[in-house]
Amino acid sequence: MSDLSLQSLDDLNLDEASRPKAPPVPEATDTHRRQGKQLAFIHRHYLMEMAKIGAVLARIEAGDTPPEDLRRIVLSLDMAENFKAFGSLCGHECQILKMHHDIESMQMFPRIAAAGGGKFMDVVAKLKAEHEVVHELIIRLGDAADALQADPVEANFAKAAATYRKLEEVVRSHFRYEETELAEAIGYYLGSI
């Protein structure tokens, strides 16, 4: 794999066309499939948190006064303070997302690959490669958020916002792929997560 840090933001993609399909697990029951959907519930939590950040981003970009439930997050109506708060939110969410992916890569994926007798190796390899793209975006967003907190100017906000949007797009696609391809395997081989 090429050095992702050298790629432009626009070029950081998941190459969805190259995603392998997971083999079916004929022995899987409806109970296994339900157990496998636990991952989707975890992902929904992350996506809801990302949506909150997206709402703050949209409000800041629109120059709107944040609604009461966002006032605690955004801290003040001053644009520089809004920019700083957006940077802090991004940094926090990125740490949590990285931890989630580290757990998958170190615990769940190897267990599925071993239990499936190698049938899921291609899917697991692709998911791990996609984690690398997500992690590169997390690093970039962390750097952009730091720059924004240090110097809350429009250019730094625009860079952080663009990086956040790219991360959200990539994460949504990655989650869908992971949930679709691994639901049966998680339920059948792991029982639950």
C-alpha cells in the first residue's frame, strides 16, 4: 500500500469496487444473524455522534446561533470560540473511533479469520486496509483540529471541515461494508461482540 500521508484528501478513498464479498455461512441461523447485527448497533452510536458534530459544523458554517442543546457544546456565539469547540469535538470523536477500529483489527478480525478457516481472509484484509484510510483521515483531522484551536481562522476551519466531511463519508461506507459482509460470521463464529 502506498504512503497514505502523501495522498491528497480527495484521493483518500476506500476503492469500493475492489471489495470482496464474504462467503455465506450456511450453518448460520436467524439467531446468529441477529447476534451479528450487534456491530451495526455499535456503529449507529458512532454515526449519531458524528451527526452531532456535523450539526455543529453546519450551524457554524451557516453563521446561525446554535440551538439550546448545542449551546453547551459550542460554548459561545463568538465564531472563534465556535471554531475551537468544533476542533475539540472532532478530536474527541476521532480518539473513540480509532479505539473501536483497533479493537476490531486486533480482536474481532483475527478471530473471524481463524474460526472461518481462512474463508474470510480477503474481507478481513480489505477491512484492515480501509481502517488505514480511516486512521489517516483521523490523523489529518486531529492535525486540522489542533491548527484550528491554535489559530481559529476561516482557512483552518475550512480545512478541518473538509477533512471531517471526508472522514464521515469514508466511515459511513466502511461501516456499511463491514456490517453487510460480517454479520453472519460474527454471529456464527463469535456469538456476539
